[in-house]
Amino acid sequence: AQSVTQLDSQVPVFEEAPVELRCNYSSSVSVYLFWYVQYPNQGLQLLLKYLSGSTLVESINGFEAEFNKSQTSFHLRKPSVHISDTAEYFCAVSPINDYKLSFGAGTTVTVRA
Amino acid sequence: EAQVTQNPRYLITVTGKKLTVTCSQNMNHEYMSWYRQDPGLGLRQIYYSMNVEVTDKGDVPEGYKVSRKEKRNFPLILESPSPNQTSLYFCASSLSGGDEQFFGPGTRLTVL
């Protein structure tokens, strides 16, 4: 079985400041890793994913996440946030040979001017 | 437009009255799944299906049933709803395990 821990439930941040959302996981097998974003009153959308290869993955809107196998982490970062980045962010893991997707509890990011 | 649809979007019902939440996808995805979202708990998987007639339990299957008779549809059935099933429910689909999951808009269920 696998589990996901998102270390911060709420992250307030000023516009144009950097943000880091922390995610740690535990699993007895190799996993795929995902970050999903949920904007207010909407469903979830994939932000980025790590399947294999380069441990640094990027999204089209400036987010990046780094897979660290030794620390079993997949932290999400953005160097400069916008008001429109206000949302809830979920880290998720899936065993490579399984369809099961396990989510963290979520981190609410509130960007203020 | 590629999408996952859910109906109804909002539902208020009473304890014990059977209900079905429908989910349909038009992307020919093999994999479909149901989640419930509760504050502070994130999303928890209820049931998933790897293909037609193949379903399996997720983390919180108690009180729910599913069926997968057609590839595009994956209804969630609550035979006897209880107040602790009040939640926001999401259906999702993907081409296969490890692929991006596409989520529906959600169904907010209140059981009185």
C-alpha cells in the first residue's frame, strides 16, 4: 500500500513571491507521481507528472516538481505566483503495476496582491 | 469535446433512499474510477474499473456499488444512503494506469 503526506494544509503567499508545496510519499514498490490542481468549484486537472527519466518535471504554467527517490518526496515549486494560482493542490501516487491512485489531503494556496 | 460527465451535479436525499450517480466518458478510456472528496482528507478512491465487467474496491468501498457494463459508463450506486456519505463525488477516467486521469465536474451529495 502507498500513502501520501502533504505537509502544509494552507499556504498564503503574496503575488510574485515564490511558493513551495511539500509532498512526501511511502510505498513498497516503484510509483508514478502526480500533482493535480483544483480551482474553486471545479474538478481536478493534471498539473504535471513524473513517470521516469529526468527527475525535474515542468508544467506549461511555470510550476515544476522534483522527484527525490532517497527522500521519497515530490515537492512542487513556482518562482513567482499569480492571483490566478489560487487553488487547492493535490499530490498523488500510483504504483507502476497498478491502477490505484492515492491522494494527499491537499494544500490550499491563497495568493494575495 | 473530450470530457467526463456526471449527473446529477447536486442531490439532496434522505437516509435509505436508493440513488444512482451516472458517469460517462467519450474518450474510449479503459480505466474509470470514483472518488469522494472530504475536507482535510483529500480524495479517497471508492471503486475503480480496469475494463468492461472488471471492477475492484478502492480505499472506502463500504456502502457503495458500481457496475461497468459498457466501456463509456460507470455508475455509482448507493443502495441505502446514510448521512456519512454526504460528500463531493468525482468520477475520473484514463487511457490506462499511469496516464493522466480526467475528472468530471463533481456531484455534491447531501444525505439528510
